[in-house]
Amino acid sequence: MEVRIDTGGKVLEGTLTLPESASSIVLFAHGSGSSRHSPRNRLVAKAISDASIATLLFDLLTPEEDHARFDIDLLAVRLEQATVWLKRRPETRALRTGYFGASTGAAAALVAAAKLGEPVDAVVSRGGRPDLAGEYLPKVMAATLLIVGSLDPQVIALNEHAYAELRCTKAFQIVPGATHLFEESGTLERVSELAVEWFRQFLVEDPERALRSDEDET
């Protein structure tokens, strides 16, 4: 269904999919220059909803705010506001929450997850820039999966740096033969499989997070 998300001054357009048996929901944070109509995110969203997990694809910015598409803090605030909006709706307020971020949207998802804390149980990043989450990385509590294409060496390096900063339950997956946009045959489908597996584990089957601290690793 098409929805309008009131953020208190700005109204954002979105598409909400609610499978009948859903117990959790994944909000999508797209990258710079993209929108809720992104064919890549829509393909992943369909795989997630086919797994009986609800999805919300929405535009983090209004058309006149296009200049702010690299403003990670603003994108994160919009993701937080959309999460609060869902918690106020009777049909979604009880659903466990996860984020799927692409490109700069991955950084926004991690910042929002760090700021919101326990309301967010899982985050998946596709070809993302989690490094742009900066000081928020060690504060993320949500179980986080970073997915990068094997033919995207610069982004692999940036993800490795961010991965080292995370103190939550985490995993790093490299998809063979994939470039930054995962346009190669079968690569986006593999992203979908990995995302569904992660969200099933941390949103559906076992929502409890096994937090890891520096002391645990020593």
C-alpha cells in the first residue's frame, strides 16, 4: 500500500507491504540519487516480503531536498522518524524492526540504529558506505551484516575498516563476481538470500542480540 509518512514538517512518500503473518518489518534506506522505486531495492524487498517479513520502501527526502542526499545525519533522522511513525500505527507497532541500507543509506541505517538502540534488531548493508557512520559504529547494538561485491575493491576496504569498528553481532559477506551495483547475473539474488537469512535469524527466529564488547574479545 502507498503511505505518506509525516515527519513533523515534511511528508515522505512510501510503499508499505504487510504479509499477513509478519512479526517484523524492514525499512529500506536507499543511496544517494536513488528512491523508493529503485529496482534493486524492490527486488530485495520482494524477497524479504515473500519470507513473511513486512517492508517499508520510502523516500528519505522530498524532491526539493535533493541537495541533501549526502547528508548522513539528516538521512538517519528521517529513518528514525519513519521508525517512530511505524511504532504509532496499530498494524505495525508490535513488529520487530530491521534496516536494509544501500550506499550512503547504509551509513544512515547504522547511525539511526545506534541512536535508537534496542528498537532496531538487525541491519543489512548492500554495497554500502558504513564507514560514513563514523563515531556511531561502536555504538550500534543491532546485529549487522555487511555485503560487498568481490569486484568492488575500494568499497571492500572501506567496509573492512567499518567492520573492525563494530562491537555488535556482525558478519561480512563478499559476493563473487559482483561490482558495486550488483548488476551481474545472480548477484542481487544472492544479496537477497543473505539478507533474508540474516533477518530471519535476528528478527524472526532469535531477536535477542548477543552483544560483544572489547572485554569479551580479549
